[in-house]
Amino acid sequence: MKSRSALSALAVCAVCVVLAPLSGCGGTPSREPSSSDGAAGGTSASGVPGAPAESRRPVSGKGSKDPDDINGDGFRDLVVPVSVGDDPNDPDGDQRVAVFYGSAKGLDPSTRTVHGRRDLGLPKSPESQVGPDSVSTESVVTADLDGDGFPDFVTSVAGETVDDGRISATRTAPYVTWGGPDGPEAKTGASAVRLPQSVSKLGLESVVRGDFDGDGHHDLAALAYNHSSLVLLYGPFTRAGAPARTDTGLPWKEGNLFADDIDPTGEPRATSLLLHDLSDGEQSGNTLYQARRGTPLAGSGKRLRPGNAHAFGDFDGDSRRDVAIGDDGSRNDEPGFETEAPEVAGSLAVYPGSGGAPVAHQLPKIPEDLSTYYGPGGFASADPDGDGRDGVLVATYEGATLIDGERRTPVLRRGPAKADGEKTPAKWRHARPSGAADFDADGKDELILNWASGTLFGLYGLHPTHWWITEGTTSRDQATFATTGI
């Protein structure tokens, strides 16, 4: 069974390693007789994730081919955001990147590392309005750019405001903190990625990882800030940040990039690239650049149906990679734009890797009393039974539903009725799905759900603080933990 990116909602994405204990909310942790007893996560008497045990250092691994196995010990790890301070919803608050490590018993919340800007050797951003050590998971992707068996942290860093004669913008460019057996090492500082001259002045945005020609080396893709092209940076990279080759032949288009998962086994697999159009709430279009092993990405791409939710996976079990596109439930709140076309509303379509016609599926119906202009969240692929065929894990207004062929299985977790001294609205107590991964290497995926109090999470799913790692689609948890109060 092939595992997948552990955190889709985070642009994937996790020296001096700061070993900081994470304190949780939800009361004093108490152990419950469940499958999570083997993990060091804390669970309150109400079933709400609490503080994990005091942190210990991860095992130093020997290296692997998995871009999400941060310490190279053969087990996939989870990169999550953490907030510094009392208010995780403070937009000006300091952010950190935390890594929770996998093991033979599953994800172990008591084995973790926390990284700030200085720990990753990153230059300070002159445009930053937050703390000098702040770094967010939204700016970080992990990939083994130099091929040494240890994933590197690739962080997009904003610099000075520059003007290229057409566009005035903050120059943003990726920096690499090189990985090792103990995680990212920043003793000599992060290396700036060498960019093609045509895009170097303003830099890049929407950086994603992949293996776009299927040669086994990890690559990067991004959009040029000067609107000149879509940029491909092919690995392996030197320790000076230089890619093996670059390609600026694909056209630029406004939107955001998303890439298929690199095969964690190390088996070379070409990863396709999806460009999702910008959206103002309405379901917007998508362009797929289909990857083929031994051939660089090229052409104008294939236009797919509108839909703000998407996931790559093998949804029909034929060992070829498919892509699912669908309605995430969000709507534009301008007059006349509250609805979507019948072929878009409440549905998803799976585009087979074989090139056949897309297969449509209806999504779970939205309860009338819960419907809003803000969608419940996106999609993720997951194979919790290890049969080699992925299902689509769909966010709903009540939690999550795994759609696997004709079978539909709800996966529900709930936050506390009261948090931070205030009552949590019932419609915002459900946890949201954020991904799936095989943390114990047993061939079956665990599902990842998260939750936080406050309007920003209720509306947009931002700044999660409580996490559930489920035993597949069952009601049991492999691990639970909270990341507040660091």
C-alpha cells in the first residue's frame, strides 16, 4: 500500500532544534482504554485531545525515500502549525512548525520537535509584521532535494519590496534548510534556491514539491511572481541551492498549484500538477498538467470541471493515478452568485489516470440548518483498509465522510462544548479532515482530523489546535493531542 501526504491542507507540508513541550487545553489529561493507549497523546475525560506527555528526542534514522519521513527512520511523520501565545487566532501572533514523529506503534505525540525561523536558519523578513522567529506551515514544504535520504525544509521567505518595471511586489523566494538524521539542520544557515534569471527579481509563489518527470529525484514547481511562466526546478539540487535544470516553458496563469504525492517507497512515479483558478467563494476551474515518466511536463494542460476541492489518488484500483475534483460547499455571497450549475453543485468527479471519462459521485447532502457561504473544507485521499484502492475523504458540515466506490463511511470527532471561557456554537464543534497517512507502516492509512475554537476555524479551518489520528474509519484513535499554550 502506498501512503500519501500527511497534511494536504497545510501546503505540506514541517541546527538548533527547539525541544519544547506542548501544553494542551481541555482539562487535565486522562487516559482512556482505547487504541490510543499505546501512544503518548493526552485525552480529556470528555474525549477532547489534551496535552501530550513531555517531549523526547526522535530516533536518528538511516534515511528513507519518503519526503514526509523527517528523521529517516522508516516511519512517516506529521508537520503541523503551532501558535506562540495565548491566542492561536491572533493574525499577528508568532507561528512555529512542529513535527510529530511516527513509530511502529503509530504517531507518537510525545516525540516531537518545534522549529522557528532561527532554527531553520532563515533570513528575517523586512516586511514581516509578526515576531522575528515566526514561520508558518503554509510557507513550508518538505522534499529531499539533494537525495541523501533525509527530507529538507523548503520555506518561502518574503524579502524587500521590488519593482521590475511592471509589477511592484514583495520579493518571495524559497530557502532550503537541509535535512539530516535529527531533522533540519541550520548550522550554516538555509540556502537560497537558485532561480532562473527570468524570474529571479520578484521570485516565486505557490511552491509545491513533486517528481514531475518520474526520475526518482524530488523537484519543485511554482508560479513566477512576474507572471511570466510556471516554473519547474528539477532535482537533484546542490547544497548551494542549484537545481539540476530549470524549465520556464509552461504558461503562467493566476491561481494556486497542487501536486500529486511523491511515492514514499522511493519507487519512481511521475507526479501530475494541478493549477486551481482563483476563487471568490464560487467553485472555480482547474487545469491538469499530466505527468509521464521520462517526459517533462509540457503543453497547455487539460481543462477540468469547476470545483474548489481536489485530491490525487488511485480511486479505481488500477494502479494508475487519478484526480478527484468537486464542490467544497463554498459560495460567492454576491447577489446572483449563490448557486452553482447542477453538474457542479453537491458533486465530485474522478478523472481516471487511464484517460477515460470522468466518473461522477454525489456528495453528502448539507443539513439545511448548517449551510453557509463558507464550505466545510476540502478532499483528501485515503486507503484505511489497505486494499490498494483509495477513497475520497470529504469534509462535511458534520465532520468527514469517506467515499470509497459506493460505500460511504462517516468519520466524526467533536471539540469541547466550551473553550476559552466561551460556549462553542454547535455547528462549529465538528472536527475537519486534513489528510491521511500510514504512521505505523502497517499498510493502512490513519485519518487526520483537527479542530479549534473561534471564528477563523469555524469559517475557514484556520489555526487548528486539537488533533485526532484515527484508527481508520473506526471510532478509535491511534493518538490525540493539543498544541495550545506553547
